[in-house]
Amino acid sequence: MHGIRKSDVPKTPEEEAAVAEHVKQYKEISSQVMALKSAKQFDKHALKLSGLLVVLNPEFWIIWAFRRDAILHLVESDSSLKQELGEAEAKVTMEALMKNPKSYSAWFQRQWIVDQGMVTVEKELRLCDALLNQDERNFHCWNYRRYLSKLANVSPQDTLGFTASKITQNFSNYAALHQRTLLLPTPLTTEVLHEEIEMVMQAVFTEPYDQSNWFYYRWLVRSLNPLTEEFFVEQTSWIESLIQEEPKAKFAWIMLAFVLERAIDAQLQDTAALSARCKDIYVSLQTVDSDHEHYYKDRVARLL
């Protein structure tokens, strides 16, 4: 039902009963686990019961910490348990992540078992690739993969190649684009800058109404300091060409104005003429994109 929040839809008696049972189960398990924690009962029973709890509530970070203490205690008592406990914890964290793929606590626990040498980095990298095939925008998984890549001495170039493959699959993959901002060398060389802009151009000429690559483009342009006249002419030229093909693509207009503002700041060409043109764009955008009218008015005011 469009326009109606799921929480506003009345539950059936069966659904109400299921929710009540879930809450009852959660409270019972939580009470038992907290008692085990208070008693510092670091055994397999505690791990089994607390495992049920963190799957029900993946953000219960205190219980994840309790599990870490229990695992360390058991391994200290019997080092032969290390692999078994590591594999079991990997399974629990995966169940928690299936419940909530963006759980900070569950991802932290996953990283912890890697740091303890309980699972191999190579296996985790393969897992990340599989998870990103399911949800290519999961920032937690991307960050975890970058962490693993450093541990495995994967070169930034290879990781950049992986992000490029994901972007090719889906131009609007903002998470992959963001990873590139973390991986590319700073300051960007002219060669790298042009290569990245070429990639952006391929994307926006295909999907001019998607904002992901435009935001990445803004980051690229900001990275060049000072702005050169040659670069300014190149950028305005291709953006204007796109606008001729797609005159309603608001992000193209926004980025054109952004490049013009950069040129004004760098005092390239006739700054008064550039400012007048920039104002015209922002005034037009107030009608085209009325939701951000105040932002565009602010941009005009700053150009006075």
C-alpha cells in the first residue's frame, strides 16, 4: 500500500501473538545471558545462549564483548579449541549480519576473529565479494574488505580494479565510488584525474539523472587546486554537450554551475561574465528543483 507506513497497518491477531512471543523469548534469553555475564561464566553454554541473543539483536555490543571474553578464556584453557571456536563465531556473526547487514557490532566482531587468527583473510575476502554481489552498496562490507586487503597486502591498484568492476556492473554504485576516494593517491596526478573523469563521463552520458557519479565528479574537481583554464574549458565543454542532449538533467546544470564557481574563485577569464552565467543557472534551478530553492538562492547571494 503506497503512502502507508508498515507500522501503521493493523496487525492480525496471529501477528500480534507472534510479536508477543518474540518479545517474551528475547527477554528470557537476555535475562539468562546477563546473569551468565555477571557470573563471568565463560563456557560453551554461555557462547551458545549468547549466540541466540546477538542474532536476535545484532547491535547488543555488550554481549558481543562478553563473547570475546568467553572465547579468549576457552582458548587460553585449551588452544586446540581456537579453530573450532573461530568457525563457530564466524557462523554466529554471519547469522547476525543476515538479520542486520549494517550492524556495526557484528562487523566489529567479524574483524576481531580475523585479528585473532581464527579465520583466514583469503576466505573473508571471498565472502566479502559474495556479499557485495548481493548488496553492492553495503558500506560496512566495503570497509571490511578494504581492511582485509591491507592485511593481505593487496595493492591499491588491484582494489581499485575491483571497485571499477562493480561500477561497470552498476554506474550508480556510490559505495564503490566512495572507496575510490579512499584509495586514489593524493594529490591526484593529472593523468589519474583525467582517467577518473573519463569514467564519470561514460556513466553520466548513460545515466545523466543518477546523482552518484555527479557527486564523485564534484570530489574530483575539488581535488584540483589550482584550477587551470585548460581544465575549465574541457569540463564546461563536455557538460554543456550533455546538457544539449539532456536539458532536464538537473545534476548536469548543478555541476556546470559548480565548475563555473571554481573558475570564478581561480579568477579565470571574465569573472563578471562567469558570475552572471552562474546566477542564471541557479535562478533556473529554483524552478526546476524547487525542493532545494533556498540552497540555490544562497548560492546566488554568495555570487553578489
